[in-house]
Amino acid sequence: MLDDLLQRIWAQLAIPVGPVRNPFRLMQLATLDAHGWPDARTVVLRSVDAGAGALYFYVDKRSAKCAQVSAEPRVALTALSPCGVLQVRLQGLAKLVDDAEQLQRCWCAARDKTQALFRHGAVPGQVIDSSESARATTADGFEHFAMMRIEATALEWLDLAQPVQQRARFERRQGDWQAAWLAP
Ligand SMILES: Cc1cc2nc3c(=O)[nH]c(=O)nc-3n(C[C@H](O)[C@H](O)[C@H](O)COP(=O)(O)O)c2cc1C
């Protein structure tokens, strides 16, 4: 039963952008900043490689989170389904994708709206004169485009919709997931 549950979780995480809604599209990514403070922000889950236990996100390579994961790759992710009763939590190791072909492919496949996010001239988080000045753009955002790959080392599931709340933890050891039910 835990194996089925794990498969169902990855199947939901893998739902691509389209008519079927991925309940975990928006995730909160937590990193550690240079002073050891947790730093959390919302990111869009772009794709997964369920076999490798990996999740992919588009990020601006100038943003704080990129420097943070270079210094400390251990990160946490959490997401809540829109119905508010399913929670997924992950711990994993983050790194920026360095495969130039994969980056180019994803950039070309990205919608214009997504590409536009990378055309801001100012470095994300930089102090600017007014919010209006963030409109200044560069011609092509590809030079700022990066993909973050997070390889999950642990995954937790909480389902509050069940008559008895279900909490399960999966830990990845040598490529295999070890599963256990936990007290909610
Ligand atoms: C709904 C929503 C989705 C977002 N998706 C992303 C995303 O996919 N990638 C990203 O880098 N930032 C995304 N952001 C912005 C981040 O939350 C964050 O403000 C930004 O990346 C700067 O983070 P940092 O300075 O901690 O690196 C999103 C914000 C919101 C509200």
C-alpha cells in the first residue's frame, strides 16, 4: 500500500502544465542564507523525473537562492493541495543544471510569459528607485535563465481527508525508497 501511495504521489507531482491541475504546482522552497537563517519562497514545479526522484524549477541565476544552494545544497520543499488537505514535504539536494542542451530546450519550450520573467535588467532582490523601474528589460532573458534540480532524499505525505489522518515518510537509500507510516 505504501508503494502504491508513493507512485500516486509522484504521478501527481508529474502532472504537466495543461488542462489537468497539478495540486502541487506551487511549492515553498527553503534554503539557508549566508548567516544560517532559513529562507523560504514560492516556486513553480516545472517537471519531475520520478525514477531519479528529482524535481525541476526555473530560477534566475542571479537570485539569492542560487548562491545559497551552491554554498549549502541541502534544501526543503513543501506544498499544500488547493483543497487544503494534502501536504507533501521533501528534503533533498539542490544543484543548478549545467547541461546546455537541456537548458536551451526548456528555454525554447517556455511560454513568452515565463521567458519575460528573466528579462529584468536588475538583479533580483537588488534595491531599486521605484517598483516601476523593475520594468527595464534586457533583450533576451536566456543569460539569466537557470534550472534547479532537487534530488529528493526524503518525502513526507500527510492526508487530512482520511477518516484517520494518514502520514507516511519515504527515505531514499541507494536509489530505493524505504517507506513507513508515521503517527500524524
Ligand atoms: C506564485 C509564485 C510563483 C513563483 N514562481 C517562481 C519560480 O518558479 N521561480 C523563481 O525563481 N521564483 C518564483 N517566484 C518568486 C519567488 O517566490 C521569489 O520571490 C524570487 O524567486 C526571489 O527569491 P530569492 O531572492 O530568495 O532567490 C514565484 C512567486 C510566486 C508568488
